[in-house]
Amino acid sequence: MSVRSLSTLILSAAMLTAPAAVAAQEVPVEDTAEFQVAGNTPVICTLALGTGSEDGLYNFSTADRNVYRVDQMLDAATLSTRAASFQITMDGVCNSAHRIRVESLNNGLWQLSELPPERPQGFATAVPYDLTARWTDQVVRLSADAAVRGTTERSVPIASAASGELTLRFEIAAGATNLAANAPMIAGAYSDTLTIVLEPQQ
């Protein structure tokens, strides 16, 4: 009995050690390679007109949504300005901190043919207006008072990247002139150029 037990023990030990010997002969060899992938995202702001389906035009018309014309500039009784307004929506995006800037080239709608400082006695030669831009949670207001012809602008910084709709509203009040309320307007063509900018902060 003791010999059988000894044989059994020896056989069991041999069966346990055999797989370890086989494993030692098949150790896998591995190798690695590393690759670095890099890129750069430029700082960009974009701004584009929306579809136009929600444009609000009052006493205004537009053919190409770049030029807006007052339909009836004068009140027939006073020869002063009639109320007029438009509102447009643009799609904007900036991928970094940026600012929104609104600019009026002339600080009002000025008569194109006027040679300052000459002005006919008792007649107005420019039309003041209000411009309001809404972007993210910020509002930029520019009041072009037409007191002096020249560029005027307003800007507001935005501390982070943003995307969404930018709403722009332009308003002329009834009787608004650069002389006095309800003053008659001298005949002629009137114009101003508005610029709306989303620009990265420097």
C-alpha cells in the first residue's frame, strides 16, 4: 500500500509539472510602435444670412437682402420721415473668444449729394436711426443720431465660443431728422452702410 501510494504521488507530480515545461518553451515575443497624430484648428468666425422666412419688413423692401430700401420715405403732410423698420436673422459661429461689432459708415442716412456744412434753411439732410443686434445673451445697441457725418461703432466682447442666431433690427422713428422732429427733408437720395462683424478677440 505504501509503494502504490508512492507511485501515485510521483505520477501526479509529473503530470503537474509537464505543462509548465511546455509553457516555458512558447513565451510570446511582442513589439510595439507608437505614432503621434497632430492637427491644428484655426480661429474662425462665420456669419451668414438665414433663409429670410422670418424677415420682418415695415415700409422697407429688398431685392437681394443686401440692399434695403425705404418704400415711402416721406409723410405727405409734413414732408418729414415716415416710420420704417426691418429685422433679419443671421446664422453665426465663433470657435473661440470673440466680439460682436456693429458699425455705421455715416452715422445716419445722409443725403448723398449734400456738400457739408451747407444746408437749406429749415430743411433736414439726414435721418437718424437705431440699430439693435442680439447675439448669445448680449445686446449691442447703436444709435446713429445723424448729428455729424462719420463712422460710428459699438462692440461687445464674448468670453467663449458660441453659435446660433444673430438678430439685427433697424428702426427709423416717424419724424426723425437731423434738424428737429418732423422737420421737412430736402429732396434727394439718402444712404448709409451697415457692417455687422463677428471677430476673434486679439
